[in-house]
Amino acid sequence: MTRSDLVEELAARFAQLTQRDAEYAVKTILDAMSDALVRGHRIEIRGFGSFSVNRRPPRMGRNPRSGEAVHIPEKRVPHFKPGKALRETVDQRTAELQGVQAQ
């Protein structure tokens, strides 16, 4: 699902929302989540999962073409851990779909 798919789904589920309002709502939520992660906060959405920032320490890597050593600087990368309810739902619905397709 892409961002535009999410906007369309939101506008379709809530008739009182225009496409523009749905797009603004999605943008606002994603911006707020990004800002929280940049500030180092952890985001937890019960039943869905949690987002956090992991630190990757600096290291030495290799250029695959020349084989020379290359310094790779420290990075901070977002990490998502799905919640128990999401994992169970995905597992259950995937099993149901596979059962329907097998028939």
C-alpha cells in the first residue's frame, strides 16, 4: 500500500472527508511521527506496533570494485517492531487466504 492508496482508503471509509482532507490527515500524522523519531522519542501504537530509532555505529567497509577500505559513518535508522495483535492478525488472515486459494 502506498501513501496515495492510504489516502484513497481513508476518503472512501469516511464520506465526510474529502480527498484533500484525507491527504492532509495522512501527511499530518506521518510528519508528527517523523518529528518524534527525529527528537529521539519512541512511538507506540497499541495493537499495531512501535517505532524507534536504532544507532548503527561507525565501521570500516570495503568498496566492492576496488577492494579498498572505506569509512562508513555512524547512522541513526528507524526501526519498526510489529505488535502482537498485528502479527496474529496477519498470520490468521494469510492462512485464511491460502486456504481459500487452495480450494
